[in-house]
Amino acid sequence: MDTAPARNEPQRRPKAAFALRPGLIPHLFSERELHTLHDLLEFVQGHPLTTIDEHDTRLADIEVLITGWGSPQLTPAALDAMPSLRTIMHAAGTVKGHVDPEAWNRGIVVTSAADANAYPVAEYTLAYILLGGKGVPGIINDYAENPAIDLERDYPDIGNYRKRVGILGASRVGRRVIELLAPFDFEISVSDPFLRDDDPILASAKRLELDELFAQNDIVSVHAPLLPDTVGLVDRRLLAMLPPGAVLINTARAPIVDQDAVIEAAEAGRLTAILDVTDPEPLPADHPLRGVRNIIRTPHVAGALGNELRRLGDCVLEEVTQYVAGDRPIRAVGINDLAAMA
């Protein structure tokens, strides 16, 4: 006897919520992607959570929480209000600022789009390595004051042929910068105390100790995480080891670099600094960093902005698709990863 074909079971739609800054969602997801998210998940409310109301009974059913910039703190008490929570998907980089370690203790899977955020930071860094090696930051100032600038006389050593570039920190961004530098004629080195001898990045960059990195490179780019041991790491002593005319780039965290020491070196003409991060941020109008000739400041523009936010949203959509299908996460963050995060 013939049997009727089995009907497809309806797809389970886990209950979910956004927990991030209002207005951020349309920058992360197109309308089409939002429709896909709503096909995969059942959102318990129409607006993102900006605080966790422990008495809100709707929180009890949330299984998937999508966080981003402006996420409320996911404290143990907040997690208590979400007993069904199984995964936190962060549409940005570090999760250290809002996810309590208790989340991992409860078996909640945490993912991050940190890899996607590394791309624009690395692209910014590559641009300034190339411009810095060519002497462009200083040339812009000189050319504005003197249209008859004499490049051969005043900038005899500019150029990127076999320029020595040092990467401080084999982080996601540091590794991506090394990858982007591959097509160019640079001599690349890296310093990171946690690098293993068999790390594949050492096929593309020579490992150096910290002092060697500063003494042997024309350009040093900072990509270390902000940890108690890295606060003030780039100090007067290290900056004094740089060769005259060196370029320092910081797209990581401002406290890693001694700003007063950078000002002194720049004012002495020994250093050009490219700072995308400062302390405080933004700088007050009378801050000493403002107006120093050899310091280029940008307002934390290196990370994902504008249409680059869609790359972060794409990561979350991929993770949601994996989760609903019962597959393993792509970009899981373990509790032991927190120590190395920015």
C-alpha cells in the first residue's frame, strides 16, 4: 500500500531579542536581511533592549540575544531573568564590556563579529603604513606652507621599498595587517609574548622581542589588547629606540601608548605618530596632543563604520542560520579568550 510522503516539519523559530543601541539595527542589516532574521527567529518585542528589566516576563523565553554597541550589561542578575538563554551573538568586537563570565559558567554560547571588525582597522593601518613610508603626513604640512617643496633634499629616504614594518601584537587585526602587507616589498616583523613556535603567521613575519621591534623597524603599528600589563607599554624608552623619522601607528587602545612621550618625540622631530585612539576621547580643545605638527589624529574612524557595519550584521546572520540549523557556531568566544581581547 502506498504511503503519503512525509510532510516537512515547520522550522522551529527560537525566541529572540536585540539588545543594543537604538537606531543601530538598520545599519547592521538591510531590509531583506531583517526579513530573513524574522523568518528564523521570533522576536519577543519590537524594539531593542537598552536595559534589562528583571521583572519583564517576556525575557524568560529569550533563547537568542543579539547584542551590539550600547548593549546593556549582562550581569548574573540579568542572566537570571533569561533562564532560556542559550546564545549571545555580538554584532561587534570585544564582549568583555557587557558579558559577565557567568554566561560561560551557565553554558551560554557567545559569538563575536570581531573578525569582521578587524578588516576595516587593518585596511586603515595598511593605508597609513603606505602613506607614512612615503612621508606623506609630513609632506602635506610642508607643501601647504611651501609650494616649492624640495622632496629630494628634504625627504631623501621616503619610499616603501624594503621598508621595515613591525607589528606589535599578533591579534586579529595584527594578523590581518600582515596578510595585507604581503604583496608589498616590506620587511615584516611581529612581537607578541604569546606567539608559539609553530604559529603560521611566522611564515609571513619574523618574530622579534619587544625592544628589537622598536629598534629595528621604520614603522611600528600597535595591535595589542588593553590589559594591565600593556597599559603604558609603549613608553619613552621604547620610543627612543626607534630610528629617526620613524612612524608609530596606534589603532588599538590609547592607554597602551604613553601620549606624553609621543608628544615629546614628535615635537623633537624624531617621530611621526598616527593616532586613531586618544585618552580622553574626544580630546578637549586645549589638549597638548592638538596642534603637534608630526601627530596625525583621527576620531576612532578605523573600526567598522558606515556600510562596513553590514559586515558585522552578516556575521550575526550566519551565526543565527547555524544555530537554527543545529550546527556549531562559526565565531565562538571562550571564556579563556577574554584575556587576549581588546
